[in-house]
Amino acid sequence: MENAYVLELSESRFRDLYVCFCGYAQCEPLHSYGPAMRSNYLIHYIVEGKGIYQTGERKYELEAGEGFLIEPNTLVYYQADVKEPWSYLWIGFSGNRAEEYLKDLGLNSRQITFRSQKGKELKRLVLEMMRCCDGSVTSQFHQQSLLYDFLAILSENAVDRGRSEPSKENFHMERAVTFIRNRYSSNIKVADIAAHLCVDRSYLYKLFKNTLNMSPQEFLTEVRLTRAKELLAATKLSVEHVALSCGYRDSLVFSKAFKKSVGIAPKEYRRENRKPGKKDSGENEEILREILNNEDLKRLRKK
């Protein structure tokens, strides 16, 4: 269980880089997330406590002052420590140049953790971002500026890491995952992934099982259904259009796959997970009071 405060945004006027959601959470001992995937980039920064972060075969033990990157459509798992459960803040973002900007910070598939000594400033930026909740043009531009301020702080500790050549297996996995991310909405099959990598299907199967403990088909399905859940919760697209957007040409096949994975039909999932409207400023102010001490709140009001 976690005591979480979240701001979710449904649209953006920006394209290169933009905020999708942000939040702050105080976790109970052993609170965990996953194994699961997200369709956006996420950066978590640990304010207090410690925990573990795992993606593929890589496992990291992290503590206050450190953070981690979650890449789109990548299977991840993270858990709070039993004795010193962490509190963390996060920003979810996307955009045409998001991957490029992250590389400028020294963050990529091979380097997904970082350290920063400016935790108070990072926390202030995220909490101020949560106050921009009225959807106005002014709020959107302010959120955008806060996102760049957040990345600017991380850039101060950026180092040129990971210059060593990746292994053949990592090279193939990166290409396979990139291909799936870019083409999942079309009617691609496992054979298309193998052909793109110029490897046979048996090698591709072993590669995915050894790295992610799932088959290429299971990973492709997970990517598609993760996106489907987001579209069902955040848009008014019909189930048929959601199916098409996620690579399913037959809505009945989509519904069966969705129910098998999620446990309920797409329409029922939408009813249960339809995102509420934006919080008004009074409600968001009340949430911030629970997170901030009085001094922090006064400083934010002066901004």
C-alpha cells in the first residue's frame, strides 16, 4: 500500500517533450509495483528510505538521493524496503525527442539509475507542478517549464557512461523492443520481429525467455494491452477503435485477449477505470498540505 498524490494530464499542446503525469508517494513496507509495463517514460526519485528496482535480469538496491528510469513498454518491478520503506516522487513524460533528451542526461537502456544531491529542489518542482491543475494555457506552459527545470537539475550529474559495446544478446533485444514499440499498432507477428532482426524464431524465443521470462508473443501482447488499458481509461474511443489502435484487426479477438489477461471485458474495465476530471485548485491545495510542511507551503505560495 502507498499514500500517493497524483496529477494526471490528458492532453498537451507540446510535441517534443511533455508531462503526462506526476506524483509523490509514501510507501508502506514491502509495497510493490509490477511486474508491469508503462507506455511513457517515467523518472522516479527517492526522497527517503530505500527499496529495489528490477528490469529484466538487472536488479538495483537504491536509497534516498538516487533515482531510476522506466522506459516505455519495458517490464519492471520495484518494491519498498521492509524496514525503511521509501518515499519517492515521479514524473511521467513523452514526446518526439524524449529519448534524445534522456541520452543527453546520460540515461538510456544501459544506464537507468542516477544520483542527485538536489532532492529538495526536485521535490519542490514536482509539488509545484501538481498545483498546475486547472488545464489553462498558463498552467500548461508552467508545467512545461518545470519539467525542463527538473531535467536541468539531473543534467548537472550527467556523465558519459556505458561506452562499452553491448553484448550480441542486448543488441538484439534493444532492436526487438524498439521494433515492437514502433510497430505494435500494425498487424505485426513474431515472424516479422525475427525477420527484422535477421534471426530465426527459436533464437528470438530463447532471447526473450532468458531476458524477460516471457515469449516474444507474450511481450507483444503485453505492450498492446497496456496501451489498450490507457486508451480505455483516458479516451472516448470505441472498443473497436481501441482494438485497431493496438494492432488488433478483429475486435472480438481483442476482447478475448483483453479479458484473458485483465480478467474483465474492455467495457467493464473502462467503467471501473475511467479517469475522473481534473482536480480543482482547492482540492489540490488540500493534498499538498498533507505532503508539505507549513514552511514549504508558504514558500510555494510566494512563487
